Amino acid sequence: MKSRLYDNSPTPTARLRPAVTIAALLLYASLLPIATSSLSGGAAPAAAAGQQCCDCHQEVCAETDHRLAHAPFKEQRCTLCHVKAASPPPADRREVPGATFASWQTARDHYFLLPLAMAERELTIVANGPDVTPLRTTLLLPPLVAIPLLSPPAAPPQIINLQVEEIKRGVVWSATVSWQTDHVTSAGVKYGHRQLDQRRFDDEYHGTEHRMVISGLQPEQTYRLVALARDLFGNRTTSAEITFSTRDYRPTPPVSRERAATTAGAARPRLQGEVQQLPDRLLLHLQSEHPVTMMLAAPASTKQREPEHPAMADERFTSLEVCYQCHEKLKGPLSHPVDVLPPSGMSIDRQTYRLLADGRLSCISCHQPHTGAPPYRLARKNQRRLCLGCHADY
């Protein structure tokens, strides 16, 4: 059953939420300067808006006098990082109210596994991409009795086109691996130098186009690699083995993360949706004509929010993209990897080191966005504890 999606006027969005943190290596922690430059834009209007923020967020603003307060926070320029209209990157990106699902991989096809209880509920969808005007729309799911059952596949999934797209050298060596499957599966890899003794599996992502970053590789080494797939009915497949070598590393020029201030003339993504029923879940397939990322939510409440509250920038922008407006130089090879999933087997205290909605590391991981431990506003008391909190074997 396919449901065409129509554009919907923006609705008021969620209030300001604390930014997220996770761990990084000691070298990365030492690279971030304590003194930070200001984002472009009028400081006086931003500060005035920040004073309005403090009328409600008094407990947060009480820390603006901290000696290690982040410059925009100390000056109460909250809107520079948190309000979409004041943020230089895509102005129409904002937090989805009650957001529970996110797919940050830029692709045409996105798959979401939803509880059966979401039948007959209205979903909010935000789609955004490098070549499109951001879209916010809604989709009303049909009643459960009207949703067709997904038939089990006739055979286990097939894995094709397994390849290593890129090898990167930074604080740690990493490789970006990609492949496709003939029907919807989760994704995983096994790899190693002499044996396939390291494993990563992502149960959160489902699709037919797969991409994964494996890190902690060693220089001048040859690695064995296989891809793993498990479909929605539990059928598993392991691909044929390939090899790659970190000797093949070739430096690539940094890619600018800056985006045009306007999307005039860009296409507006057109979406189509198809929902099918599994024994215990719903599978929603959203398809776009252009590669996009997607956020999906069922509103947490029907209560109307105050219309005067500004529309907020989304979590990915406030914890990853906005940092590069001041810290452009930290995109180099000595920075800790961000926008990647933690390595397989790594135990992370999510109360101290939090993740993005889809489990990826963010740019402000080891650094508190407002105030933190000296000298770099760390999430832990010192640099050693910060690193060993995740990298316990170093």
C-alpha cells in the first residue's frame, strides 16, 4: 500500500534540550582551544534573544559566569547554535517534535521499523539533502487491518558489490566499506589482519544500501573482510571474502562542510511511502527522488506549544555541524573521528558520553558545549579519564 506524502506547514518545535557528549582520544582533546571565535552574525540581537531564553532556562544560564564558559554561552548568544533561523547551515532544519527515529545516511531509500501501535497515527517527516530544499510533511498511517503483510523472502539475502571506498589516516586509521543486498537487511562486517576476529554489527539501520566505517586499523597492514546481513525474518548471509591494505592510503583534500546560505532553485524532494506489516512491527519504506537524510516522529503530545518559541536547530546541527563554523581547522587528520559509530565491543557510559539518535559520535563528544572541566571543557575531570572512559585498553 503506497501513500503519497504532501507538504505540510511547519509546526512549533521542541524546546531547547541539553547538547550531547561522548569520548574522544587525548590528542583530539588537547587540540581544541579554550578560547573560541564567534559565529558570524549580529552579536547584539543574538544576546538579546539569549536573555529571553534565560527567562525560562534560568538553571542553565546560571552557569554563564563559569570561568570556562564557552564564549557564545557566556555571552548568552544561544540562538547562534540552537535556533534554526540564526544558524548559517540549512535554515529549515530543526528538531522534530517527539523525534524517535533518524536516518542520517544520505540516500534515496529509507526504511523504518515502527511499533504496531503506530498504526492510524500521524507521522511527521523531515527530509533534507545537499541538492534539495528541506521538506517537512506528514503521513497518516492506515489502520492495522488495512496494512498488508510482508511476505518472507524465498531465499536468504544476497550481498553484492562489497568494496572499500576510502581509507583515512587520522588519530586512528579507518576504512569506509559499502555493499548492497537484494532485500532489506541490517548490516555488519567481520575483519582482521590474520583472522576475522573483529566484528561490527548495526541492528539500528535497515536497508539495501549499506555503508560502514571501521576504525582502529594499523598502518602498512593487509586486512581480510566479509560483510554480514540479517533480514527481517532472521535469515543470515556472509559475503565472499575480500582483502584491502592500509598501504593503499592516499591523502585526499578536505571537503568543505559549508553550504550555501540559500536553497533558491533547489528541487523540493518528492516522497512516496509504502508500509507493510511484520508479526511484531511495521516496516515503513520512504523513497525520495533525490538523496536525503530523514527524521521521523509521532508527536509525543497533542498539546500545542507556545507559538512564539523559535524553531530549533536539530540535534545533528547543534552537536556536529555548527562546531565547524569556528573550529574549521579541526577537520584535519589529527581530529578524532566523528559522525561514525563506536567500534565493535566498546563499552560507553551513555550518561557521560552520549550518542546521536542513530548511535553515532558527535563533534562535541568529549567537550561540554556550555561549561566543563579544565582546560578544554571536558566531559570528565581530566584528559586521561576522558580517553580511558571509552578506550580502556590504551
